[in-house]
Amino acid sequence: MPMNRPVVVGVDGSPSSLVAAEHAARAALLRSRLLRLVHGYLHPFGYGVPLNPYDLGVPVPSEEAQKMLERTAAELTERWPGLVVEERQVAGGPGITLIEESRQAELVVVGSRGMGGFAGLLLGSVGAQVAAHAHCPVLVVRPDEQPIPVDAPVLVGVDGSESSRLAVGYAADEAVLRDVPLVLVHVGPADEERTVPEEIEESQAAYQADTVRLLADASAAVRADHPDLVVREHPVRAAGAAQGLIEASGTASLLVVGTRGRAGFAGLLLGSVSQAAIQHAHCPVLVAHPYPVS
């Protein structure tokens, strides 16, 4: 991975994007990288497109948006000493603009809602688009995630899939950067309170053995690369993997999820567990997209 990849964050002046910018500033400093503030100034539904259909020229960058970018950059550099920031306006819808930027980025940070966001929608269309299609890891943050939690552990879901193994690697790197413990979470079916038939007891015993093995394998892989990192194994029971991870995220500074789990469909860019996590988790969520092969 090239060493000059920036941390990219989409900003449009909305409260959600300004919270995202704060998280991006911290991420850039932790990585010793440039922070790039990006504003896509063609609205995906046509806002900003020339009114005359015969005028095919691309609109010029907005002076108002440029001032917003410069103001945001000045506030961030004042709050985060040592941070290096650049601003960029791009002629394109915000979602596709950030996806293109992600090809050369180390991390893309998005707020959960932008200027056109609906209050009841937990993740806006831009955040969902970028989380699904980016070419590098994506950090999704929500407006209520301030102040930034700094000492809580990093959580990651473990299910034995290739996507999960990638997520565990990213989560370990994040825990090292943040100097916090890493918690490996495996979600199993909720316990039945009533007496269970013998064959179900046997399947539960097999499941428990599988859980122990999955967590032990993931833990060993992490410790081989990061011998000084504090790693905890945390099997949980819940009605589903998404619910288990969301409940566990209440004690975390970051939840890391893969793009697809064990039951993922090859054509689906973001699995149902990851989609639920970025919608409902109690902390920022990192979606562990692999970097492009260069």
C-alpha cells in the first residue's frame, strides 16, 4: 500500500459531516497522513446542474462551498495541532465523488446524513453508497458520536470468513494505533431457557467447540502480528449476528465489520450484518474493504 494515501472525508457543512471531519482529523493524525476535505458539488438529483439543457458545460465550483471548506480546514488545524489539511471541490455527486477518491485513499470517513438527509433515516444515501462501493476501508460516524471515545476497546466480529479475517486485521491495526484493547466477538444463537432435547444439546456442544476454535484462531493470528496488543475473546448469544454486534458495540470506541460474512452472497457488496451494524451500532463503524491491488 503506497505511503502517500490520504484520509478523505466528505464535507457539505451539515452537522453530520462536521462530526465526520473531526473523526477523520484524528484518524489522519494517528496515521501521520494528510487529511483531504472533499465536497462533491453536483447534487445526485440534479441540484447544481445548469438550467439550460443545451448548456453542457460543467458548473464552476461554488464560492460559498469553498469558504465552507476553508473554514472547516482552519477549525480542524486549530483543534488538532500538527494536522495537514487540503480542500478539494469535485464536479460530481457526493457519493460517486467519494468512491472515486477512495481509489487513492487510506481511509474514507462519512457522516451518516448530509444536507439533504431525512431525520428518521439513520444512514443517508451517500453514506450507504460509499460504505458499499468504496475501494478502501470506510469509517461511518453519526452526529451523536461526539466527543470521540478514546479509551474504549475496538470490537470486531469473527465468523471464520475471508471478509472477517480481513476485518480482524484492520481492527488489530486500529487498536494498536489507538492504544486500546482488541475484543474479538463471535455471536451464537440465543440460549433456550427451557429443557432441550438431547440432539439439540449435542449441536450446542458442537457450536461451542466451533466458537472456541474460531476465536482462538483469530486471537493467535492477531498476537503473531501484534504481540504487545491486549486481545480478549468474547463469545455472545443473540437472536442474530447483527443484534449481538450492535449490543456489544455499546462498550466500544469502534466496531469493525467485514463486507460479507459466512452466509454472504458473492454479488452483494455489503452483507446484511454489516448494513445493520452501520445503521444501528452505538459507536463509529469501520467497514473493512480491501485496498485495490496495485
